[in-house]
Amino acid sequence: MTKLRGVVKKWLYEHGFGFIETKESRKDVFCHSRDIRNCYDLDRGDLVEFEIEKTEKGPRAVNVKIVYN
């Protein structure tokens, strides 16, 4: 799988999921907290690196890692 970078657009802490905005995808990519590798939750504006898995509901971010500058 190809690694992509994007920015967390929205994160719903109470539900444990959110959406990542990326240049490579026209739609925001769904992300669940169980797919995050180097922290528990994300915050809006976090820069992340991830892979995309295709699902019946659309693209899903997996192997998500926050990119620390």
C-alpha cells in the first residue's frame, strides 16, 4: 500500500473516529481510533501519514501515524 499524508479535518472524541483531508482523494477519508498507531486519539489539524483501505462504505485510513515535524 502507498503511504499518504493528510490533515485531520474533524475528530469526534466521544465516538472515536473522524475524517482526514488529503490532496490525493476527492472525499475525506474515514479514520477510526483503532487504526492509529502512535497515539490514542487525533486532534483537528494534526498532520498524519496513513494507508488507504477500500471498504464498502468508502475509503478508510489504516496504519495512521501522527507526523511530528
